[in-house]
Amino acid sequence: MKAAAFHYHDPRTREDLMGLLGRLDDLKLLAGGQSLMPMMNFRIVAPTHLVDLNRVDGLGGISRQGAEVRFGALTRQREVKASEIVANDLPILTEALDHVGHVQTRSRGTIGGSCCHLDPSAEIPAIAALYDAIFEIGGPDGTREVGYADWHLGMLTSALDEREVLEGIRFKPWQPADAGHGWGFYEYARRHGDFAIAGAGCLVDISDQGTIERIATVVMGVDAVPVRLREAEAALVGARPDRTAIAALVEAARSIDAMTDPQVSATYRRRLAGVVTERAVLAAFQRSGITQ
């Protein structure tokens, strides 16, 4: 299969891009193209207009901005993985990127593209959920910001209007590793680079008294969107980071309303959700300096 006929647009400035967004109907935005182009070639989508973002000034780059790390939406996944800023401030993102596709796809795929496509098994949106990331959106009518809780609306569906573009994503790092911070990420896929059947990530801060000061846990690939285990997280604040705490999070993960498909049953996904959550949380506890 090949893509249906479309009109190609190659804006070079933000002003040109906003002009196109304001006047074109039935358009798609091209970033890395690792999901969009196969979908167009299989004619799952057939836009009238394709707007290429790759030469628009100012849509890439990684920087510290106060207490936050900002990613331009067009930043390549390989750039994120190689970044010292990310390795120091958001190490779980560096670790999760080992599971994103292959070297070739990471060389073209973008952090913003993954967060707009929103495959249920995608690692980057799950990490964004873990940090409650902020999404910077632009359009002909101005700019706005959306928190992660309001960003991921459902299967392959973001809060972007059809005439808007994601311009940047901001993460607020937790305290550094030498201050009782731990992180863990684990996923299961049949082969390396395949979409995960289930995955989980965990962040934890341990107080000077050896109790959980705060914790965030996310499960991906099980439901249509990444699921934060918020009730279990809240209940564990002040608790000891031990096997009882891990068991509470595993139980919450296994209670997710899991998807089913011809290859994987909901029962199997829920079982895997518990396994990957246990391993991610255990790794986070161990990195925080806690010995199980």
C-alpha cells in the first residue's frame, strides 16, 4: 500500500506554521513520522494536507528552566537518551528509552510525536504521566498549557485541537539520587523493540526517618491510557518502603480494567501488570538506598 494523494507543506517559521493551521482543513502534522507514515501508507489515515514540522525553528532542544526540564516537542528520542541533563535529572526517562523501538526509530522519532500519538504501550507518555508533565500548546488563537491529567483523553487521543500543535513538554524532576530518591522501570514485550504487553515505572522519595515521603507509580499497556495508582500512592505516604508497600501497589495494578485483544487476554494483562509493577517498585526502593 501507498499513501493516498495529499498536499505537502514545509513551513520554516512558527508564523508560517500558525498560518497553515489557521487556514487548512483535514491536515496531519509530521514530526518523526514513525507512526504517521505507516498509518498513511496503510490508508488508516488519509489527510488532505501534510504539514512537515521538521524545519520549523525553535521546536527542538532540551534545557533546564528553573526547577523544570523543558523539551521542545520535536526533540529526537536519541537526543533525549544521550542528554546529560536527562540522565542527571530524569534518569528513569533515559532508562525507559532503552525499550523504545530500535536505534533507527529513535533517531527519527520525537518526544512530542510519541506524546501526541499516545499508543497505550508507549513508554514516553507513561513517564510523562509519572511526572505529571505540562504540555505547551500553540495555535492560531494563541497558546495554552495542559497538565498530564487533562492531556491523555483516551486511546490515541490527546487534548490537542485539530488546529493546534504541541510545542514543548515540561517535567519537574524529583530530588536527586543522593537524597533518598529512587526510580525503577520494567516492561514485558515478546521481543526487544516490540510494543510492551505491560510495563510500569516508579518514583519514590524516602525521608530521613526511612519512610515514604512521596511515591508515584504508573502502569502502561494494560488499559487504553497509562494508569497512575494514585489511591495506593496516597495511602503509602508515611509507610515503610517494604514488601507490604510493594504488595499494596501490586494489588492496585492487578485491579486495572485491562484491555483484551486476539493475542492477549485481560486476565493475562492484569497478571503481568502485577509482575512489572513489583519489579519497578522494588528497583525504585533499592535505588533509594533501602535494602529489602
